[in-house]
Amino acid sequence: MTDRSKTFVRTAVGAALAAAFVGAATADEAEVRKELDALKQELRDLRTQVGRGAASAPATTASAGSPTTFSVGGANVTLYGTLNVDAGTVQRTGATAGTAPLNSLVAAPGATPVSVPSRTTLRSNSSNFGLRGSRGLGNGWSAVFQVESALGVDGNASTLAGRDTFLGLASPFGTLLYGSNIDSPYKRGVQDRDPFYATGIATQKGILGSPGFNVTSVNAVSGVTVGGNAANAQQQNAGFDARLNNLIAYRSPVIAGFSTELGYGLNEQKSTSSGVQINPRVWSLQARYVMGPLFATYSYEQRRDVFGLNSLTTLTPGTGVTGPAFALTPGASARDTGNKVGLGYRSIFGTDVLLVWENLKYTTNVGPVSSFDRDAWVASVAQKLGMHRLIASYSKASDGNCALAVGGGCSTNELGAQHFALGYDYTLDANTVLYVFGSKIVNEAAAAYNFGVSGAPAAGVGADPTGVALGVRYRF
């Protein structure tokens, strides 16, 4: 029954009572009963008409700050989305000039350093629209599905089902999903604790999940390096802050605060050539504990035959962009791994603290460098004061370590970086937030870390991305 119908009914009831009262004072009891019976019949007819109208319309529920849910074919379907758009400035300055290699992974920077002057930008920051739903099957089982699309509010292309999209079964024993572009369990490890909404120029993904080399947050497909793919796609595939295609994922129920996730990226691109035999695949997992204000998580991911290190070493000196795609040779193999530990605490006073350690390691039997690994640390604090929130974050990536295929000394000199981010946001209502963020990455002479999402244009090694963003975030 709609609000308008409810009002009409209430008015009719009030009129009936008033008529009865007046009638009692001016007519006999039989006449009053007759008038009341007639009014009761009119109300019964009205209820029947309203009921028919409600039955012909789909059932919907909506409240401030929550998505809209409706029924389709027996399934409960929810529409949801996030529009997160900001305007600001971005630049990359201080690129390194040189004529000799600085380490074993990056060749000599160009004689003329490549920097990017300040410019104004509009950024869409992972804006998305989706629908998710479930249909009960009985005994605690249900079919579940989700279709999520990217929205290019800044003029970039939108993509249908280009984000978390899956079909699966949920039960008391957990949820099994089949899908594409699904956030990996590794990526999900601390993503929901990023105080900068895990997107934009200030997100902690500027360091987390990235080995540097201008690698930013992007999809990763098991085996994307196979078969003459573009060099930039190869390089991005070295990032561990990734969605995985052709994925089977399991998410356990939460028991006493503990839960787990496991994902397997299928080896659809396993080669059939008699010359080059590779078997690209990905394993990803997460174990999590949340109880009251405490949060702890461990994430692990292993990639076989994705050749992340070979992609990183194609960095074109002095430009900060990748070179040509490398050619696989018979007997080629690779293994890349990520380990991540996150600890968090949310106090009753509105303070949110997060500490993260991460190690990324890349190994290959193709090329002069056989292994490279680096550690990274992140610390952030956010303080909520009524409708206001203040945020500060610091991240550091180490130079790392490496090994040469032929043995001997291997240098990772000047491959480290630091990331500083400050922010303020103001909550207008349950759906809408205004924010201003400032972010700066300080790269060492041979490093090329970039903003994790909405990255600054590629520049020479050593160039420092700096940006300011003033934006609006709306969720529905």
C-alpha cells in the first residue's frame, strides 16, 4: 500500500468516525447503524482496490543510505553503486638524469630527464554501478549473482560487467563463486580498511600491491603475457592489487570472528606449442579475524608463468614506460608471490588505526635477473569528529633484493620510495561525502612508483607524483 493510499484510508476512517459521532446526536440508533454499515462497505471496497494496485506493482524497499531492492522472478535484486569524482592538480617532477645504470634492473636514465608539468584533471576514481541478487533454494541454500560495471564519469570508457561479476551458490558452509574481474582474496585483505576509500590519488595502493616501475592498480588475467599482448599490459600484470579473470572463489562463513577466502585463476592460456610450454595460473587466499575493535588478516598469492619480473625489466630508461613485449623461450617458467599482514584497531572514540607489511617476490628463468623482491610498510590513522574526519597515511617501499642468473652481485640501489597522504572529509548525509586529499610519492633516483588509482602520467625514473583532489563521493 502506497503512502498516498494509506493517507486516503486514514482520512476515510476519520470521516466515518466523525459521521458516526454527529449522527448519534441527530438521529436514532437504527439510522446511525445504517450509515456506519454503508461506510464500512465503502472502506472494504477501497481496501480491495488498493490491494489490487499493490499486487500489480513490483515489491520495492528503499531507505536513506541503503540500496534499492526489488523482486524479479523470485529473486531479491539490489541496485547499488558509487560515484566518486574529484577535480584537482597533478604533476611529476624531479626525474633523474644520467648516462650510467643505477642498478641491475633499470638501465641508464636519459640525458634529458622526463617530467610532467602541473595540470588540472577530473578523475572518476573507480565509480561503478551494479546489481546483485539471491534466490532462496531452501535449507539455507541460495543462488547468488552480481554484475558490476565501471562508470567513466571523467570521460573514460565505461565497461559493462568490467568489475566484480559472478554467479554462485551460497550455503551454511560458505559461498562458491564463478566469475570474472573479481577482486582477488589477496587484494581484499586490507582494501576495506583503506581510509581513502581504496581509490584515487591518496589510496595506499600507491605502494601496496605495486613493485614500482609505474605499475598501478589494474586487472590481472592469468597468463596475460602469453601470445603477443601489449607491453603495457604485461607490465601491469606484475601488480598484486588486482582483479582476476576466469576465477573460482570460495568464501567461508564467519565463525567466532574467523573467516577465509580462496581463489584459483584457471589456466585457460596453457600453451599447446611444442616449443614453448607454459602453464599460467594463480592461487590467492586470505585469512581474517574481526572481533569488536580488533582486525587482523593474512593474505597470500602465487602466480605461475605470469612473468612479472620480465615485464618489469622492460622499463624504458628515462621515460618511465614499458618497452617492447619480451619473447618467451623454450623451457621458460616463472613464479611470483605476495605475502601481506594487516592489523587494525577501531576505538569507541572514532579513531581508526591500520598497520600493514607486505613482501612481493618475482622469480624467472628467462633473462639476466633471476629474482627481485621488496618489502613495504604502511601506517595510517583516521579520526572521526562528528561529521568530520581527518586522515594521515605514510607508506614506505624498500630498495629490495635481487639475484642474477649468472651469479655475482646484483644491485637494487635507489629503487625505494615513500608515500605521504593527508585527507579531510565531511559527511553530508548517509550517502554523500565531500573530501579534499593531498598526496605525494617521493621516488628514489631509479624508482617509478605512481598513485595506485588515477595515476599521474608516466615520467622518467625518480620523478615524484604530487596531487591534490577536491571531490564528492555518493553511494546508493
